[in-house]
Amino acid sequence: MYDLVIRRARLADDRLVDLAVQDGKIIVIGQLADDVNARRQLDLAGNCRLSAGWIDSHVHCYPSSPIYHDEPDLVGVASGVTSVVDAGSTGTDDVDEFYALTRSAKTNVFAFLNISRIGLLRQNELADLTDIDPPTVKKSIDAYPGFIIGIKARMSSSVVGQNGIVPLVRAKQIQQENNLLPLMVHIGNNPPNLDDIADLLTRGDIITHCYNGKPNRILTPAGTLRESIQRALKRGVLLDVGHGTASFSFDVARQAIGLGILPHTISSDIYCRNRMAGPVHSLATVMSKFFSIGLSLPQVIACVTENAASALHLTHKGRLEPGYDADFTLFDLRLGPQVFADSEGQSVGGEQLLVPLAAVVAGEILLTDEGKAHHVFDL
């Protein structure tokens, strides 16, 4: 007997499938016989879409952070997101507390450890190089395998002060000493210059805020892709959206996508203020914006499932295949006029909105507020 059977789920490519779950893992995906027994069955009758669980690879959900904070489940399962990755809110000083509080969350929570020991205690956490202590970073990484899945360096002028590119050089050294964990690099105002940043990055490193509208962006003033970014992409450097309050421009995204420069991952850079007041609101809202600038539903879903899992080395997440974690997102694709805002005060109209109805984490169904009111669920 299976723990959970979901029938007639509509995938992003419109196929209808059945799924069987046992012990938090996908056992079968395809077509199940009518007489299959399960402790719980959910028949979606093709009226609800399902994908592998959405992974938001850039959030800020350490509640004690004085700058950017939120609750893991508010940016996670309450929004249909099964896994979140906190992007550097904590350094070695407070990662112990962060780890402890995440153990009670329904959402899978992972962390990029800030290379500064103080994390986001203040905006310029990399202005004092003595706050970068590689042995202590390694100690924390070794203490929390499977939780700390990468390191984070915020490389913009307000963060590094007079230190220029030096914190990134230190980050690359730390990465070398810690089994080449993923490195996420925030780009913003210069100095340091984006060309200097990009030329230090190697395969698997992640540039977040990739479509920001600041002068230090991936496009030249003529609207072409910077040569340093071209070189980085050829080396296997990955682009992450990291929308945030001040780091996403429709104009830049549209131009880049028109050049074939697509995001590898779509993430929100969400925290309480931009969740409640915008322009982020939720990962679903950020994903929906990309329908208006050239991406299809399967492309958007891939950016928060298989692409995200690959970039983050989450080897059992992101795919609807036997043996993978039974993490799913159930959602609607609602049609009708929409208005979306970026971080530059620009608005774009759209016709499609993703509405999360439930997060399923290790086979446990957790309805969103929209899902509780949805007629397909009789739980």
C-alpha cells in the first residue's frame, strides 16, 4: 500500500500522469491501475497542474536578521515553494541559531553561508576583511552538511567598502578549500566592476541579480552582452534572477532574453518587506513575470525545479522520477489581464498568473490559502 497516490495531475507540458509516493519518495510516475491501494488518494481530474516542488534558490528567511528577514514557511510552503535557500543572511556567528530554528519548518530550508562571519548584521558586511575567517567558515560547513550547500559573497560597493575585488578572491579560496561548494555572487553597483567579478568566476558559480538595471549590469550601453559575461557563460557560470527590491529590470531582462541569454534559475530574493509591499510578493509572481518577456511555462518551471536542483547540487530534488523526493507544487495557470512591476518602477502587462494551491513535502500535502478554497481538494 502506498502512502499517497495522486491521479490525473496535469504537468507543465499538458500531459496527465499518476504518481505514487512511499516513505517520502516517488515510487511510480505514469499510469496507475484503478485498484491501487493508498492511505491517501487525491484525484486532480486534470483540473490542477503539478510539477516537481518549486525551489527558491535566493531568499532571506532568518527571522533574527536586522536587515532582511522573514519566516521560512511564509516564503516557503505557504507560497507553494517546497525548498528555499537562504542567500547569506547568516555567517558563522549566527548559523547555529538559524539551523536550529529551521528544523521545525515544514519547508526544506538550506543556506548559502555568508563569507563574512557577521552575515547581514549590517549592509557592509565585507568592508572589514578581518570578518572573513576561512577556518571558521570551514568549521561551520563541516558542522552542517546538507544544510549549508554553498557560500555567498555580495560584491557591490555598499557591501565591500574600499576592499574592491578582494572579498571575491577570498571567497574563491574558501570554495577551493570546501569541496567546490556552489558560490553565489551578488552583483550591484560598482566598484568592483562586473568585468573583474565575472573573470574570477568558474563553472557552477552563480551570478545573482543577473537582470538588474544598474550601470554595472550584464549588458553594455549599446544593449549587447558584455564580453566578460560571454566568457563566463562559456565557462559554465550560471545566471540567477534574484529579483529583490532593487535588482530586476524588465528592460534588461527583455533585451537579454532577446539575445538568447536566459536565466538558469528564477529566484525571488524575498523577505518580509518586498513580500508584503512588493515588487516581489512571491516566487510565483516573479515566475509569472517571465511569461510577458518570452519564456514558456515549461521553461519557467524548469528554472525552479531541475535547473535549481542541479545548480545547488540537490541530487534528489527537482525531477518527477522514481527515487526522487516526493516534493511537488500544485498550481493553477490563470488567464486574464495582469499588471506586473519590476524593481525600476516599470510595469508590464501580462495574461498569465501562476497561483500555487499546495506544496507537497515528502508526501505531506500542505495547502496554500488559495488551495484551501479550491474545489479540487477534498482533504
